[in-house]
Amino acid sequence: MTRQPPHEDWVVYLVVLSVVAAMMLGKYLIGKGDEPIDQVIKEDIEELEHSIEELAEDIEKKIK
């Protein structure tokens, strides 16, 4: 049996980061409950829109 050279560093980093991302996505979806993914994403987008609008209003107040 011959020993193979180790993989390139970027391959290992890519595999580890993809596994971590998949685990985080799974935990996020479990935390959100059994709602369909479309509703979850829509709710998150609405929350982000509201927070962006609030930030824009705060910036406008500070500029004036």
C-alpha cells in the first residue's frame, strides 16, 4: 500500500466550511419550526426591510 500525498489546503477548508454552513442552516431551520421555507424566508426579508427602513430614518434624522 502506498501513501497518498495530503490534499491541498483549499480543498480541506472548502469541505469543512461547507459542512459547517450546512449544519448552521439545518439548526436555523429547526429553530424556525415546521413552517414552509418560503414563509420563513419571506418573514426574514420583511424583518430586514423594516430594520433597513428604521436605519435610513435614523440616518436622515442625524443628517438634518
